[in-house]
Amino acid sequence: MVDKVSKEVRSYNMSRIRSKDTKPEILVRSYLFSKGLRFRKNDKRYPGSPDVVLPKYKTIVFVHGCFWHLHDGCKYAVMPKSNVDFWKKKLYRNKERDEENQKELEEMGWNVITVWECELKKDKVEQTLENLYTQITSEL
């Protein structure tokens, strides 16, 4: 399958994808902050550099993009049709790394919560954020 855009445009598009401070992350952090929770963000001291670390609640929150972290059963987690070998290797390694990081954090005594990008779409965002807040505060 031929790419619909030039190599330069594709390169530019890919360069705009951020690894931290994405819109879903900012949405989650803003909500938690508005509820009075204080946290560290993208803390490199922990496996996977969690998006939100709440030491008081011994809880870590990852905000994952459905495509990049292969959300099971999600319509946004679609394998690209070009350069399939590259993408399959990359995306499955991301998923594997997420599982390793979560296991390591749980062994360290942390409660790990994953929020998926699709759960933050307009029709689900309020319920997802309320559930997240409840999960965090009920752990204390």
C-alpha cells in the first residue's frame, strides 16, 4: 500500500507526536488537581516514568494512547497496513514493556491504574475521571 502523503510530511506528522504532556494526560492531571490531589508527573525514578505519581495514596496512573499501547478490543488500536513488520515489533514491544513496568511497580507496593485514551472521549470522560478519583482515594 502506498502512503498517501510524502515522506517529508509523514516525518513532520510523526515528529509532532509527544511522549509526555499529551492532551489526555493534561485532562487527567487537571481533573485530579481540581479535586485537591497533589502528585508528581513523569517521574523517572519509577519504571515506565509514570504520568501521575500520587505518593500519599501509593498510587501510580498511566495514561495510555490506544494505538501506541495496543489497547485490546479497541477500535483505535489498529495495526498500520504499511511497514507491518516494523510496527508489529514496535507496538508489541510497547505492550510488553508496559506489562513489565506494571508488574515491577506492583512488586514495589504501588497500586497501578491505567487510563486509556478511548475512555477519555467526550461521551465517557466524566464517568472515567470520577471512577479514577474513587479508585485513588478508596485505596487509602
